[in-house]
Amino acid sequence: MSPKALRALFEIRLRWSDNLIQEEPRPRGGGLWVPDTPRNRERLDKAAALGNTLYGDQSHWIEKRQA
């Protein structure tokens, strides 16, 4: 495979502060990793914005890693 055909794949997930009080059991501090596609990023941007509105500024953010 030529070097031009190789590309780095990334994953993103919604993260939230460990200090948040949750009414229902959920993964502590972060959600599931999903491929970093425009659709997934848009969904997580909206989820982070809603979380920040409900729980305070910078309580939710998007985390990125190389897959």
C-alpha cells in the first residue's frame, strides 16, 4: 500500500466531569468511542452543548484519540 493510501483514523467521545451527580448509572467520565466523522462530531457537539447548558460551562467536552 502506498503512503498516500494510508491515513490516520481518529475516534471521538463525549466526556464529562467526574464531579457530576448522575441519577442513573452511566460510564464514569466518558462515553463510547465512535469514528470521527462529520455526523458523529455534529451529534457530540450538540450533546456537549446541551450538557454544558444543563450542568455548567466546561462540564462536557469532546475527547479525540488516534484509532
